Amino acid sequence: MGIPEKMNAVCFHDHGGPEMLKYEQAPVPELKPGQVMVAVKCCALNHLDVWTRTGVRGWEIPRPHILGNDVAGVVAAVGDGVSGVTEGMECFIHPGLAGGPTPEKLRGDDNMAPDYNILGLFCDGGYAEYVSVPAENIFAKPENLSWEETAAMPLTFLTAWHMLGPRRADLKSGETVFVIGANSGVGTAAIQFAKARGCRVITTAGRDDKIRFAKKLGADEVIDHYMFSGKLHKQVMEMTNGRGVDVIVEHVGPAVFGQCLKALRRGGRLVTCGATTGPTTAIDLQLLFAKHLTVMGSFMGSIGETAEYLPLVESGLVVPKVDKVYPLEDAANAHRRMEQSQQLGKIVLSVAE
């Protein structure tokens, strides 16, 4: 497959709104030893793209910058020293980049390595025709998924699996899980993973169509978070006959964090992976110790965990949900849809041949 010197990409040169995203020519990324170059078919959006574009204090993003964490495509070229990956292979990219052979990486906790990075965060990502990544990040595309569905999977499925798995919440069959935000990428995945494990799922959503969407995902009960704003915990306690839930999957932050702690049973576990409504919150320490609660942070997941959840996807038990597909050159409007919280499932960019 011939590789050109230039490619079409969406870049931003300065932080700001969606209008900062420019469809332009960019150099094709260098293919280093041990790496694989992928011709991108589709790339899904994440809220991380929005935060990277707008700028976060303390993050030094090299510019011009190409966003995009979730990539599905075809192997276009293979670097020196690569085995097990061949040109023409249909694939998706595990989005976590672990770097060198650190102790964390060697024991299988590569997402905890000090040099850990995410594709499209501090390095160029998949809003482009080509992207280069380490060969270890390449996984075969599930045959039962479309390109769009495959791109909708990697980051949020990995995050949700890590949150609910033995490394964090250690969800058990038969437990009750409260998932905040059914229509978020993490929420959509967490509901399905919890149901696949035989759990009862309570979740939140904010419009009639989003409530219907949550139920189609398998949620047993859905709380309208607008109707019960500030009272989510009371609804959860009523639904569980005053017991509370075993596990909470949370990524919103201070707007719901205190209510979540009140919604846990004695000995319950809360695992959080985000802070959409802000980075700081107050915690009632008396509630924390009196109820024997466990609060855990969670960030991405390891390469090994991508291999763990894939059988559920390949069997059809868990399915990535696509909201809307935009051409790559329309990335700015895709970002606007995400910022307006209009989506039901993942927003995906499609790269023309």
C-alpha cells in the first residue's frame, strides 16, 4: 500500500471552540521500528477531545494538534521488528500508550505507568487519514461490527471494563449497580457489562428518548435526572427498599458525588473516572467511615483488559452504540453535537477513501 507524504487531517492550532478545528493537509506520521501505520476508516469522539481542544490547565498540548482516541482502520504499513501484524489487516487501536518497559507495564498495569499517554491527547490521533502506533496496540476488528461500531468501542469500553473489573469495583453477579449517565460512552458500556454479568442496573437519563435508549441497553430502572435533580439518592434508596446499591459508576463529579455516596449500601463501592461538572467536591467523612464505603479512582485500562472484554463484543452480548456519523471534514459540527449533549451513543467521524 503506497503511503503519501501528506494526508488530510483535522487540526487545531489554538485552544478554543469547535471553530478551531480545521480540515487541512498535514504530514503523514513517521513509521518507527516496532510501530504500525493504520489507514483510518473511522474515529469516534470522546469528551476528552473537547477538553483537549479547549485546554486544561497544566496540560501542554503540542500544536498544531490532531485529536482522536478511538480508531478503526486497515494496517497500511508495518515497521521494522514487528511480528503478528500484517499489511491489510482490519483492526482497531487500543488507545492507551504505555511507552517503555516500566515495572507497571511489565506486570500488566500499563495504564499506571508514569509515561502513560492516550492516543490523541499528548500525541497526534485519529482525526486523519493515517496514524502510527506501537504494534502491541493493534487488535483485529471484530467481524460482527461495522467500522463505525468498531470505532465507537475502544476507549469507553476499556474504561468501563476496568472500572467494574477485579482491579477496581470487582463487580459480582447478582449485585445492584447504579450507573450515572446512561447515554455517555462509559455509561452505555457499563450498563451492558453489568447486565452481561447478571446484575441489576439502575441508571440516569434526562429526556424521554434517552430514557428509552437506556432501557434498550438493558437498564432495569431509569431515573430522570432532571425531575429528581438533587434527590437521586432518595430515588435509589426507594428502588432498593432502603438498602442502597452495591456499586456506583460515576464520572460527573460534584453535581452528583455526594448523592452517590448516600445511595450506597453499607460496604458499597463507588468508582469514578471523570469530573464533567468540576474537579473538586466535598465528602462527608462521617458517612464514608460509618458506612464502610470504598471510593476508587479509575483511569483507562491495560492492553490486557482490551483482550478481556473482546469476547463479549464478538459474541454480541455487548454492542457499541453509534449515534451519528459525520465526514471527517465536518468534525466541528460533530463537536457541537457532543457539547450540546444531543447524542444517543457515540458520535463517529468517517474518513473518505
